[in-house]
Amino acid sequence: MFNLILTLALFIFSLSVALFLYRVVKGPSAPDRIIAMDTIGINLIAMMAILSILLKTYAFFEVILLFGILSFIGTIAFSKFIERGILVEYDRDR
Amino acid sequence: MKPNDVILQTVTKVASFIILTFSVYLFLAGHHNPGGGFIGGLGFACAITLLFLAFDIKKVREGLPVDFTTIAFTGVFIAVATGMGSFLFGKPFLSQTFGSIDIPIIGEIEFATAVIFDTGVALAVFGTALSIIYTISEDSSIWKR
């Protein structure tokens, strides 16, 4: 029963990732695409957590943390790019 | 109008230390568990990239006055020298060994030569990733001075 619920949750998460992929391709504006990509990352983290419950292992915990860090930095980089147009400034106080 | 990003800078000041700690853990866990030199160096590069995004090049270079290309070169040299070191004992390239010593209070500690090789790999990955990011994201105002 428990395994059935977890498998169903994995299926619903993959459906959600597919819908967000549609939004990444179709999205009318750039912020839509960025938020869709950030949410795909969060859905992948949740899928990894469910997978580690299903397989009864601790091995995916580092992967989850690292994926959270990479997703966070990617979202910040994209947001800064659409706000400023450049990523790394030489001197901010000029 | 001057852009205001207090939230990003405050989060970065805390989050970069968490990322650095996590990458040190990943680097040291690579002996028996998932982890190792490559992903440890990549985690270090992630933390410094976050600092580059939240602050600017001038401020980060004040706190970290090193040349990233030199770090990459040193890492490759350490890795290759560790591999060549096994020739001194008549063993094939990149063979490794380990031993353990007893420290009175802490107990038995294992030392392996693979850690030195991993250090080289981590330095090479860190230097290469940061010099790529530093080169391709250059502000156009650098060319004017």
C-alpha cells in the first residue's frame, strides 16, 4: 500500500515536470520560463527524496543537497541576467 | 536609480559558508562514500560564483587575491606528480597505498595517498571552473580602462 502511494506520487510529480516543460518551451515571457525551470528543479528534488524512501537508502541525500544548491545559484543567475543584463559587475559602487 | 539587493547579499553571506562547509564534507567523504575531489572542487567554485553574483569582482578579488589559472596549474601538477611518484617504488602509474597510525586520544586514523591525488583534482576543477566563469562574464567596462 505504502509503495503504491509512493509510486503514484512519483507519477504525479513526473506529470507536473511535463507540464512545466511545456511552460518552459511556450512561456510568453522570460520570468515565466525562469520560474518554470526553478520549479522543475524543486520537483526533481522531491522525486529524489521519494526514490530514496522507495529504495530504502541514504545515498541520495548528498545529491539532494547539491541539487538544491545548483538550482538556487542557477535561478539567481537567470534573475540577475533579466534584471541587469550582465552577470558579474566589475565595480558596483561606480 | 541605484539597484538595491540587500536580501541577496544577506542571504549570500550565510549561504556561501554553508556551501563551503558542504563541499569540504563532500571532498572528505569521497574515500568511502559518494563524493570526491571533482564534486568538492565544483562545490567550492559554486560558493565563489555565488559571491561573484551577489557582490562584484573588485570586492571578491580583495578577499581572494589569487590567480585562478595558477591554482588550476598547481592542481594538475599535484595530481600528475602523485601518479608519477609510484614510479619511485617500481609500481605502475597511479598505484596507491594506505597506512594507519595510532593517536592516543582520538584512536586509529587512516592515511591514504589517494587523498593527495584528490586534492590535486579538486584544485584543478576549482581553478578551471572559476577562470572560465571569470573570463566569459567579463563586464564591458574592463575593456575601457
